[in-house]
Amino acid sequence: MLAYLNNDEKQFSPTDINTVIKEILIDSELLIKEQNVEIKFGNLPVLNAIPLQMNQLFYNLISNALKFHKVDGTKAEIKIRSQKLTNKQVLKYPALDNKLAYYEIIIKDNGIGFDQQYEDKIFTIFQRLHNNELYTGTGIGLAIGKKIIDNHRGIIFTKSKENQGAAFHIILPAQ
């Protein structure tokens, strides 16, 4: 993987996810207008994170949501929200440290979605669910995102149905 994905504790700093999302939306403004996408996001947390990696993570997820919109005339929507997890909710995920506070950030779209059975495949480098004729890409964006989340001691999972959109759930520690 890329050198910047190495976990370097000195790079962690308070990172406002609202600011990260706003910057990505500014950078993607032309594509958002061209595709007439409605993007809504609520109050997102400030996390102790590596800012560059958070930018890459959310850029990849938003780019995928934009790329895999329906072309049947349905208005494309992306919703981003977060919640602080309770201790009881954290215990549902054995990979998490139950002594830490966590936020769950959900990026949900109403795009083409995918069959849930392929969830593990989409986080594997160079694995693609769609052919290059319809949807361009290299198949590394989500693999990089997973590595970033691993660097931050978090988890990622999806909930999706074909033709009903996808929701990416990212759980990251507050500190």
C-alpha cells in the first residue's frame, strides 16, 4: 500500500469530519451538479485521526456513491450521519475496544447497490463487482478505505441490496 497509509501516531490530531466532508463536496462540486445529486449531512464528530487519511477515506466513499447512482432518472441522494455509540452498542462488535468511545458514521445512497453476499469482496484490492464498460475504476478505493479504518482501530461494514442503494457504516474511536 501507499507509504502514507503507515500508522504513525504523530500524525493523529483532532479532525473535524464536517470540514473534511465540506472540502470533498467543494472538490466534487462539478460532478455533483452534473449528476444532480442531493447530499445531506448532519452534525459529524471531531475525531482524533490522521486528517489526510480521513480525507482519502471519505473521498473514496463519496466518489463511489456518486459513481454508482442509478441512471433510470431516479434523483441521486447521499445522506451522511453519525451517532455516538453506547457501551452496549460497542459490545456488539468484538473487534472494538470496549474501553474506548466510538462514533458510527453512515454514508447511505440510493444508487444501484450490490448483493450483500459480496461485502467482503468489495474491500479486497483490485476486486470489482461491475465491469469497466459501465463503471470505471481500479477496485482499490474501498481497499484503501479499509486499511485507513484499520490504522484508526475501527471497523467498516455495509448494508446493501441490489437496486436499493448501499450504506457504508464506519465505526471509529473518538480518541
